[in-house]
Amino acid sequence: MDVLYFAWVRERIGLPRERVESQAATVAELVEELRGREERYEVAFSDLSALRVAVDQELTDFDAPLQGAREVAFFPPMTGG
């Protein structure tokens, strides 16, 4: 699946997107796999309350299933204005 990173998440990881092969059943399990890769992922995902997630361009939560997902995006909460 494609994993996309936006705003400060992208800055901390150093990539706007990457292709990830994963056995994760949920977004939370994917995050744990990513955190185990390198310190930069650990830093980016250290506070999940500061992140939002979308699966196939639909906002969801970290318990969302990944079966059949083509894309997961991580980004900070958006503010109005």
C-alpha cells in the first residue's frame, strides 16, 4: 500500500510517500511496524493524539482495518481559517 505523510510528519520522516508491504490488520498495527523501522518513524509517531489518519482518502481512526486498503495518509489536525 502507499503510505503518505503530510506537514510535520513528512518533515520528521523525510519522505512525502512510500510503498509499504505490511501484514498489519489495522492502522495501529501499521504504525507499530513503522515505529520499529528507524528512530525518525518513532519520533513522527510518538504522540498519536497529535495525528489524524485517512484510509483510501476517508478520515478514520487508528483502529480502522487495512484489509484491501490501497492508501494510508498521516497528517496533523487541520485548523479552519
